[in-house]
Amino acid sequence: MSDVTARRRGRRPRTESEGTRERILAVAREEFSKRGYEKTSVRGIAKAAGVDSALVHHYFGTKEQVFEAAVEVAFAPALQARDMLLDGPVDTVGERLTRVVFGLWENPVTRTPLLAIVRSAVNNDTAATVFRRMVSTQLLARVAGEIDAPDAELRAELAAAQVVGTAMLRYVIKVEPLASVDVEQIIARVAPVVQGHLTGNLTGHLSGPPER
Amino acid sequence: MSDVTARRRGRRPRTESEGTRERILAVAREEFSKRGYEKTSVRGIAKAAGVDSALVHHYFGTKEQVFEAAVEVAFAPALQARDMLLDGPVDTVGERLTRVVFGLWENPVTRTPLLAIVRSAVNNDTAATVFRRMVSTQLLARVAGEIDAPDAELRAELAAAQVVGTAMLRYVIKVEPLASVDVEQIIARVAPVVQGHLTGNLTGHLSGPPER
């Protein structure tokens, strides 16, 4: 990347180019969420946004960087919320976390980039790396940091697994009745599981593999 | 479909054509698991198996039917196991179910078709329909049938969500440390959650949205 490009990317003028930049991101989110990472091309995004491919590269860099910028909109509120919710008492962190995540999924503005992340990460290693970087490093590691246990990271990941799996079955694969029930019903059942993974003693009553 | 085709498909001779059929299915599983449903073509499967596309259509029908036949190998042991495990006491069904599902994921033979299902269902409506039909109708509905609760289906789906989400983060997106820990550690933490969803009273200590 040239110095000029880097500088431009860092301090871009907030005028008409800002509108173009946002339009490109909106188109990119749509494309990635519908088609997944692999089938989406910078050329296709540029065409749908009515600009030249070179301009997309100029603003964002590689396709991976376009993807990161496009899905970032889902993480900005998630990270804000995370900082806020980690302030509360640890024995209700499960409900607060669950409520924030399903709030993002229920909101059409943040659902599109979340769909883009899930649809892309499952089929493409580059997108999976972005997912790991954003979700693990930024979100799960911070949540784990609040948990006082030697296996805090694993706990945070198993909590995330319940949430990610529920979101997949409800919003992506649309299994009924899960896809149609009120979100409060889901939060009421998922939150205690998230809490249990994070701070509970779930393994207490299990004693290794059964003898069969 | 002609009568002749239907008859052939039902009672095919178990000789050299059986070998060809199995070879096509093995290739199809690889293709679907690596590339997902949309990017896989009957033509590509035929080419990799060294046969004509017409033969693939002759044995299996449409691409959707090739997909179903290819992933069925993961469901045969799952359904056998299901019938077996539903025989046991209901208060340990969580551990038995969890153990069976992670047994399938840990086994390379059944992991490939499971990857094919996950990678395909997330990006394609046809594959998602196959997923719903196989998982919901055949597996979850049967598990729900064993649960004595008015919301048995939702319970079975939320239990499945914990398992599906854990499998996604461990085997597909490979988030650490979840991807590397011993499977027994995962079973020990996931099984109580599955049990709790199926037969527990998880919503007991929650009382609606917090006032914030």
C-alpha cells in the first residue's frame, strides 16, 4: 500500500466521497449476506454500487478488507454494548449478553451483516479468519476476561455456541417453531444457559463416559 | 421419472454398478463438504467420479436428490443411535444424545457429510430445506416425542442449537481453545445443557426483560 493511499484511507474528506463509501459498504453487506464471501466479487460490488472496481480497492483495499469494513457495523454496537453490559453484576451477565446479541439479530440493520458473517465464515477460510479475529479476540476474550475461572475462554466459547447455534436455526435455516416464537421466549431459555456456561458448575453431576 | 427408472433405482443390481454408485456418492460428499451446495454441480461430481452426468442423474435424479443421498450416510447411524438412546431413562437423555452427535463429528467418515450439510444449508435454500426435513422431521421430532411438555419441539430445537453451535465453532470455524480441547470436556459441559433444555425448568429464575 502506498503512503498516499494509507493517508487517504485514514483521513478521508467527509463530503460526497463519504456518501459513495457508505453506498459501497451497503451494497457489499447485501452481496455478502446473500451470496457469502466466495461468490461475492469486488467487481460485482462495484458494479452494483455504480462505481469502478479501482475505487472500491482505493477505499478499502482487498476483498477481505471490504468484508471486514462491511460487517464492522454489526460489531460497533456489539462492542459498545459489551462494555456497558460488563459493568453490571456478574450473576446477570448471561441475560444481558443474550439480550444484546438477539437485539442485534432482531434488528434488520445489524441482521444483514450478521448473516454475511455466518454465511461467509462457514464456507471460506478467509472469512472464518475474520470471524475468529472479530468474535474471539474482540468479544469473547473480553467476556472471558471478566470471568474468574482458569477455563474462562472455553466457557465464553460454549456460551457463544448456544447463541450462535440458536441464531443459525432461527434466522438462517429457519427451523420451526424456533423461527417464529417471540424472541423473549428464546432469551428466557438461552440466558440461563449462557450464565451457566460462564459462571456455573455445569460439569458437577457428570462423571465421565457411561459404561456402554 | 419413467417406470423403468423408478424400478431400476429401487432394485438396482448389487454388482459393479454398486461400486460406481458408491464412488459417485463419495465424490459428491467431498464436493459438497468442501464447496457447499451452490458451487457444486452434477457435472463436476460426474467428472471427478469419471462417469457421465447422465449416469449421476440416472442413479439419483436431481442435484437435490444427489445431495440427500450423499449426506444420508450421516443420518443412518444417527437414526439408529437415536432409537437406541431413546430407550434409556429420560434423565440421562442429554448425555446420551450429546455423546452420539459428537461421536459422529469426531469420526472422519461421518464428519464429511455433516460438513456438507452445514456448509450447504447456510448458503442455499434447497439445502436448508433438506436440513430441515432430515434434522427436524426425523431427529428433533422424534426426540421431542419423548419429552412430556407442551413446548417439547422448542425444547428439542434449543438443545440442538447448543450442539449445532458448538460443532460449528469447533469443526467449521475452529475457534480456540474449543477446537482443540478433548471432546470429553465438551460433552461434560454440553450434555447438562441439552438435558436442561429437554427436561429442565430453565426459565424459573428469569422474570422478563430487565428495567434498563
